[in-house]
Amino acid sequence: MDKPTAAHYIEQLRLTAHPEGGHFRQVLASDQVAGNRRLWTSIYFLLARGQVSRFHRLTADEVWYHHAGGPLDIWMISPDGELSVKKLGLDLAAGQEPQQLVPAGWIFGSSAESGDFSLVGCLVAPGFTFEDFELLDRETLMAAYPRHAAIIQRLT
């Protein structure tokens, strides 16, 4: 078998376009419910080289797991305005980690900087609903965080 491509994973995993960028599909969800939400949900998420996941915010914690392809940069702005980047990948010697946490309420986006694509899994707890998803626009972010202009322009 040839080396798998982004198109291969998109087709085989039946991924569809995500509003924030890239491709996804929810694949797992807890059978347990608290209130009107599942305890957790999990998706596959794929970014091809050059694609970005635009800056957004969730009201729940999200744990990211690297599955295949190149590393993924997860850019985060904390509630106090500090910018950080986490490298999601399998090359531990290069400072990558196979899983990362994005805390609830943090602004975040991601980019595939090297490799042809990055296939990851994302687990949200309590379970994801689009009502808890806020896609952020460039104007709002630039007004709030002008010192992060370069990455805001890239991920909006």
C-alpha cells in the first residue's frame, strides 16, 4: 500500500468539511448523559498542509490526540491574553507530545505546518454541541489582542 494521503483518510473515515476549517466526523459519544449533554464526545479531525483551524472557543475542555501524518500546531490564547503554541505529534525528541489539553474558555486554532496532513482525535467533555462553539472573527481578536496580530491574521 502506498503512503496514505489526506484524501485517503477523508474518504475512508467519511470526513466532511468543518466550519472552522479542515475535515471531521464525530465517531464516539458517551452513553451516559448529564442534564441534556453526553458526558463526552470524540471526533476525527484532519488538516491538510496549509489548512488552518480558525480561532474559536469552547465552553468545555478538549483533549487532542495525534493519530497519523505530520505534527499539528495548536495555538492558544489564555483568558489573560497570553499566547502559547503546543506541538501535537509523535516526535518526542523534537518537543512534540501525542496528546494536548485545550482548557475550556481558551481561544484556540491549529495549523499543519509540516507533513502532508495531520490526522488527530479530539475528545470534548462534557460532550460537544455547536451551541458551545464560538467562531471568532479577526476584528474582535485584533481589538482584544493586538500583540498577537500575526497569528490572528493567519488563523482567522
